[in-house]
Amino acid sequence: GRGSPSPSPHASAFRAAASRPAANSAAAVLRASLHAALDAALDQALAPAVREGAEPPPGTCTSTCAEAWVARHVCAVLARREAATGTRADPAGSRGGGARHFLFCSSSLPIRHLDMYCAVAPEVLSNRGASGIDGILHAALGAALASPQGGCTCLVGDVAALHDLSALPALAAAAPPLTVVILNNGGGGIFHYLPIASHQVFTPYFDTPHTHSFDSVCRGFGLPYAAASTAEAFEAAYGAALAGGSLSLIEVFCHKEETHRTHQQLLGVARAVARRVLASGARDSG
């Protein structure tokens, strides 16, 4: 499948460590400080993506709609909704017509964006964890139908969506409470993270570049469609989709090369923050 590389072990290990009971209060404070500092640093690094035309300060990301920002925004919005409604605190409410809004996250890059960049997330569903992109839209349709009052957001990449175009007439027929967010970066962006990216055969055989958009095919099946190429536009479109509570599709235009550069920048930000917080903790404990 298109999701063969493993998700970030660093983010997974950090969350696993953060979920364990602290051996002492100092360790708990240090973990909380590290968590908060990393989250704040990511917000700052991605801040230029929020306002179109903003002049980015040194060391920050330059994309007007970074995939990492989209993932963080979706997670933050849905996590706030959960906290406000208390749906996550009531697991029984998610079954049999409950009001919980699920996030169905595709394999390949979307699930890795959540793993690497999203400290806060709502209830997340996915197929096979990290690998396999077949049938994502059909599976998200099922998740939305299982939560008719709460609905579902599906975060999916362009290649995965192209692999499951046959789901579009099913979506039109069922009209579930589903918001599909397609991250269209023009191909298989995940392969930029592999050594093959430095070889001549990388393009077109691995990153499979394309120039397709989903506008015409959505309109052909009568699906509500919106496009976003800036964070401001996506914020508005996603807010309107959630407020409507019905079927909608939002295509977010990104760049796979920029996504990879952003990832490298954010890794540097995370390392710097971790060193600073851990060094401060060591001094305080000494």
C-alpha cells in the first residue's frame, strides 16, 4: 500500500510515556512542560500559514495551507466540540445513534500528521493503522452512518481518494453527515520521506505526480464541494461544513515538496524545544 513507512516512533513513544503515571511530581511537571512547550512551538512555527500574505519570521514555515496545520486545526476543532458536549466522556453515547463526531483518518500521510503534530485529538478511527489506502471513503461513509447525530470528518490524501472514487455515488445516495477533507498535494507525498526520493526514478514512478482535482467529479455526482488553498479559506469552509451537519467535501490544495520541507523544519523546532525544556528540568532538579 501507499502507507508502508512506519509512523514516527518519537511521537508515539512520547505519548506513551506521557500517559504513564509519573514516578514523582518532578517528572510529571517536566513532562507537562515539554508537552506544552512543543505544542506552543508548533503553533508558532505554523502561524504564517493561518493568515494569507503574512510575512513569516525566520525559522517558520512558509506554506499558506500547510498539511500539518490542517490536521492540527481539524483535531483542535473536534476536540473542543467533544469537550463542550461531553460526548467522549460517554462512550455508550457513540453507539446506536449517538452524538459523537468521529475523525476518520486515512492511512499514509494523514495518520502520520496526527501522530507527529497533534497533541490533542478527538475520537479517531482508521483502517489498518499506518498502511493501506484502499476503501477509505467507503469506510468513512460507514463511520458517518454509524453516528447519524454526531457525524464524521474524513481526513484523506488525494491518491487515496482517487483510489476510491467509486464511493462518490454511494456518498451522494446515502447523504451521510460526513465532511471529507482531501489533502491534494499532487501525488504520493509520503515517498519523499524515503531514501528512494534521492534517486532519478523517484519521479514519476514513486511519487506518481498528477494534476487532477475533485471539483468536476464531485459536481457530476451532485456532491457539495469547496476548495481551499489558504488556511483562512479552509477554516471558513470547515466551519461551515460542521455547522451544516450534512455531506460536504473540501479539497485543500497543498504541495508535497513543501509538506516535506515543513516536516523537516518542525523536527528542528521539536528538537530545540526538547533540549531547552530538558536542560531546564535538569537544572531545576539539580
